[in-house]
Amino acid sequence: MRAPFTEAFIRALPKTDLHLHLDGSIRLSTLIELARHEGVELPAYTEEGLRSEVFKDQYGDLGEYLRGFAYTCAVLQDADSLERVAYELAVDSFTEGVRYIEVRFAPQLHIHEGFDAPDTIAAVAKGLGRAQDEFNASEAIERGNEPAYRSGIIVCAMRMFTQTFSEYYRRYVALHRFRRMDEVIAQASVDLVNAAVHARDDLGLPVVGFDLAGQEDGYPAAAHAEAYNLAHQRFLRKTVHAGEAFGPESIFQALTDLHADRIGHGYHLFSPDKVSHEGISDPDAYVAALVQHMADRRITIEVCLSSNLQTNPEIGTLEEHNFRHMLDANLSATLCTDNRTVSNTSVCREIGLAIDAFPIDPKMLKQIVVYGFKRSFFPGSYSGKRTYVRKCFDLYEALEKEHGVVGHES
Ligand SMILES: [Zn+2]
């Protein structure tokens, strides 16, 4: 890794992962074990086999990237498996020094008769809580000398329903067959917000945010405006997968119609060629204004470098990735994994890739990492969050000194 950074330094740093899908981050050994136990057919039953058949280093397109989710969702259909996978995901993150994670998943993909959205959230919360308790039992944390390991849950609504949707949702669609499909999908999102608020307020579960995931193309976010409005009124924080496949207008729409606090990916923010709205006569000026708007309002972009390269092979090399422009424009951007298993990555790896591909100096790296803590949807009070962020910042600065990273500002 490029000096003055070292792998040991990156690993020791307190880090966040704000864009982390539960179903894309299952350990392959666990996937195999659960599939055997639940009779789910896999294309291979060894880790190497699954890596060469499904969970690859390179993908041809988004479709191939998404293939693995059908298998992971199929084995995550009860409380025990959700709890186990959430626990292992937290352990894997905490072990590489990620102190704060926001785990997201789509309850609609995991529910059945008698196993509803709040049940899925409770199972995930239990797994995360168990890992947290184990890691927070250290003396340094108990004495308050080090920041604790923390987590929150983001529930994802889906832009569309596909064959892989749970049996429950097939029946849900059948129940609403008198309505148009887009209306059914919109209603499902509204129902999910209500379930998330119930889980947070009545069950005391750490639900911190609401997200919209799934294929952008052909499934506009505007269809979910009612759900996002409701989430807004109920003080759920909001993020949206936007600008992954679509252009800058979809990001603008997420910020305005959906009140997004953060943007997932936002890759095509810098793509004036993707502006298609006829009311926009000067796409370059539009993009410049939108970038300024986001920088000024500190709208954070959850950047997932490996995932972007895998789902958009046309980007080419990492050096070509728009993260460079995000840094140049002083945007608030933080590095995330997206899917630890599907993208075969970790937070340390993503930071290492960024350091080697872009002109990041120690001051800039500190900003990128600290934005993750500052712009998190932290469960708890604002003063609690401030104290926590301060502790993480102090630890960061102590580690900079310990590892000889300070004084290298370029
Ligand atoms: Zn994602």
C-alpha cells in the first residue's frame, strides 16, 4: 500500500460500513451449511465451486452480479438463519476494525405467513446485538477508553417484484390483483414503513433508516414517494440506491421527492450524457449545480468501489471511477462494501483500493472515514452520537501518531 499508509494502520482504524447488505454478505461456508439443512439447491457445495460458478471476482453485468442473491435469500427464510447471518456479518466487520455498521435488508424477501416484517427485523437485531455484546466486553471499551462497536438496521423497500420474491409476496400480489402492479409495489413500501416504525417504536429495535433497492431501470423511485413521505414524517432517516444505473436526475429526484439524507452509489452523478429530461437544456450546467447542491448540504454518498466496477464493467479501471470527481468537488463521500460476499471484499480492502487509485493524503482519508461516523443514522440521541463520533475521532488521531502517518500531508 502507498506510504505512509500500511495495512496494519487501516485495520486498526475505527471505521464504518454504512452500505452493507445482509443477503450479499453471508459467509459461503454458512450458505452451504444452511442450503444443505434447508434443502436449497446450489450450483456447487464448496467455497471454491461457488466462487467459480456464482460469487465471482468479475461479473459480465448487473444481472450476473445479482444471481447470487436468489441463493442467499432462499436460505434466509426463518429467524434462526437471519440471526446467525447477522451475527456472523457483524463479527466479520468488527474483526477488521469496523466499529459501526448499518446493515440493510429487504424484509419483503424473507417473510411468510406467521413470520412478518417485524419478526425479520427482530431476528437480525438479535444477531447484531449478540456480536456487539461480545465485542464490547473488552476492558478498554467497558472503561470507556475506546469507542464501542455499534450497529443499526436499514430496511429496504424494493423497486420491483421478481420471481425470487417470497411466497408471502406472491400472495400479497394476488390479493391486490385488482390494482396495477406499480400501485401494489407502492403499497408494499408504505406497509414496510409502518412495520419499520412499529419495530422501532413499539418493539425497541434499532431500525435507523429506510432504503429503496432493486433495478432502477424501468422502476422509478417516484412510485415510492408516499412511503418516503411517511418515513419522513416518522423521523426515519432515508437513503436511496440512485444513480447506479440512471443519471443525475434520479439523484435529484431522490433528494427532493424522497427527502434522501444519503445516496447509495450515486455513481452517475457525473454523467451529463445520461441527463434525459427535456426541460434541462444544458446538462453540464445541471450536473455542476447538482454537485454544488449536494456538497453544500453535505449529502453523503455511500461509495462502493468494487461493486460499481463489477456491475458497470464499462467503467474499466478503478482510476476511471467517479470517486475522483467526488473528492475533487469536496463532496461528503464514505467508502462501503455493498456486499462483502458477492463483491468479495471488506472495508479495509475498499480503503486500500481507494488509496492506491486516487491521490488521497492522510487528511483526506481521515475525512472520508470520519464522514462515515458523522453521517451515520446512529441509533440514540444526538448528544450520544456526538460523544461517540468524538471518541472515534480521538482514537483515529492516536493511531495516526502511533503508526507515523501524521505529518505526511501532501
Ligand atoms: Zn446496495
